[in-house]
Amino acid sequence: MDISFIVMWLGFILASYSVVGNDVIQTLGTFLTSNEKRVKWWILWAFASVILLYALVGGYMAGDIDYGRLDKFDMPTTYNWYYLLPPLVLLSITRSGIPVSTTFMILTLFSLSSIPNDLPTMMSSVFDSGTKLGGMIQKSIMGYIIAFLSSIIIYVAITRLTEKRFLDNPITENSRPFWTAAQWFTTGFLWFQWLTQDLANIYIYLRGGEDLSIGGFIFSVVILVGLLGYIFYQKGGAVQNVVREKTNTADIRSATFVDLIYGIILYIFKYNYLGLFEAKLPMSTTWVFIGLLAGREIGIRLNLEKKLSSKVTRMVFADLGKVFFGLLVSVVLVFIIKLLAG
């Protein structure tokens, strides 16, 4: 019995739930945190769904639902049982509240053909930017470094004009409409940038949308929109705590700056404005997000307290340790699958 069709769609559903529950919250986390007490969850869901539909329908009509991120991947002709392992592992890690990279966890599985068969060469491929795995890892680490350093510089420069003022002066009802509009605009910009990066992590199970019928496409959209609604209804789940524990992220004004900076960094990497990596090579948006929050926290504390407390240092290293743990699990898992598959 050929189980490829079952594995393909089951893998898509599991990947959808895992990616939505992990990466989406990192992208829309500040949007949720800063609005959850004033705006009904289904209104937030409707807003995010409109942009999701725009990205999906636009990509499908252009025959590029993964926005070119899978151009260098060989789509499988058959799906074996082990294609279900990465989203299952990702799902279990996400439920524990650990932010991990879905790019590493899922896309590395579809790089099996480019991974050597012997263990020593496998290990060396992790550090080779010429391989898919090594290239994604190095691009993601660079994303963390750039987000981390740039957010330190930005928040050291602007904290007294923004964060300190926000902390000392709660938002007034007269200024709320402006900041609400600003935040929803920056969130929409960020959300679209994220979608054009990470839809590949989901639709790779459907061969990047190649030969996907209209009926199949509609079914996939219903799944994604429905899962997005569930996550909004659950107020983000355990991963949302990564956002809530950071300074003043519940303030809609602070959230606006986080979303804007995050969106700009993703935009820079999307079009390779730095010229460091190939634009269409997938990267971990999780690493960018964690780097941004870490740099922001350090910048704020350096400005307001003139020092870094042990609590902030532990928080930064704890978040970094979590994403490194996810990377380690991803690499070990794909190596095990490679050895099992022969």
C-alpha cells in the first residue's frame, strides 16, 4: 500500500500546527500581548487571516506559494513514514514552551539527498556554507547577530525617548487611535514578511504547491486559517511567555517598535540587501526574533539602569540556549533519519 498521499497531507497538517504554534506566536506575539485585554481574539484573528489569505492566494496564483524558498530543494516523489518525525518532535517541543526553528526542524529533512552518508562528513556539512544545511545555519546565526547588535544600538539610542516615556506615562485615550493604527500597520508588514519566509516550512509537504489542485489549495487554506484561529483563541500558548517576560511588551507603543524593527530585518534578508547570503536560501526567523528581543532587553537596561543585572543576562542566555537546543535536536534528528534511510 502506498502511504505517500496520507503521509504528505498528515505531514502538512502536523507541520501547519507546529509552525503556527511556534513561529506565528513569535511573529504576532507582541500584537497579541498588547491587544488581548482590549480587542476580542476573533478580531485579531480576522486581521491576521486577511493577510494570510493575501499571501497564500497571491503565491498560488503566481505558481510560487513558497515564494522561491524551495527552489534549491528536490521535492520527494514518495513520502516515507519518517517524514512525520520532524513535525511531531517540533510539536512536542513547542508545547513545552521552547521556541525552536521550524526551518531547521522541517526543511533539513528535505535535504537528505545532499547530506553525506558517513557520520564524519555529515558533521562537517553543518559548518559548510556551500551545503543547504550549513548555509541555512550560517544565515540564521548571522540573522541573530544582526538583530541582536542592531537592537542594542537602536534601543540604547531611543529608550529615553520611547521606552522610558512609555513606562512612566501610560498611553492616553487620545493617543491610542494613532498607536493602534501604527501597530496594526507594522504588524501587517511584519506578518507578510514572515509568511513569505516561512510558508515554505509548511508547503514543502505539498511539494511547494506544485500541481496542487484548486480543491487541495482551498483545503490547505482552511487548515491554516483554522489553526491560526485556535492559536489566537488560546492566546498564544506556552511559547507566548517568551514575549510576556520581556520589558513592557504589553504596551502597544513598545510593541509597534518591536514589530517594525523585526519586519525591517526580515525584509533586508528577504532581498539580500547585505549581500552576504543568497536571498532565496531559507533562514530561521526564530533566531532573528530571539536576537531582537535579547538586544532590546539589553539596550533598555543599559540605558535605564546603566548595568546588566544577572536576571537579564540569564534570560538572554536561556533564550539563546533554547534555540541552540532546537538546532541540535534538528540536526541530530535528520542525521538519524539519514542513517536509517540509508
